Amino acid sequence: MLNNLSIDTSPYISNNSKTGFKGVYKHKDKFRVQLINNYKNYNLGVYDTKTLAAKKYAMTNLLLNNSIINLFLKIIVKLFP
């Protein structure tokens, strides 16, 4: 699913990360994604490639930081716990 999406991962390139992307970590022979937003830790799964993992990080970061979408997500979580 993420393979076909055109998601800009360039803002998340990191020289401090061993994988080259912020929030993407080596996990055995795959890549784990972890994001911290507003003091909450989000474990976003394990992916075959670091590019797919970086796309997941980028997409989730954009969704969490978009206030309108974030508001709708909070409402949905309250309506459907």
C-alpha cells in the first residue's frame, strides 16, 4: 500500500540515524518505525525496507501535526473507543 504512495521523506532524512531517516530503526532484517508526538510514543510497525518505514513515519507525522485531522481523530477515538 505504501509502495504506491508518493510521500516526501526528504524532511525526515537524518545524519544522526544509522538508517538515514528520523524515527526508523533497524530491527533484525527489517525496519521498525517509532514516533513521539506530544509526549506520546507511537510504535508504527515493522517494514521490509527503510524507505517504506520512512514513508510511514512521514505520513503519520503529517497526520498528527495537522490540527484539523488531529481534531477529527480525537473525536473518532472518543466515539468509537
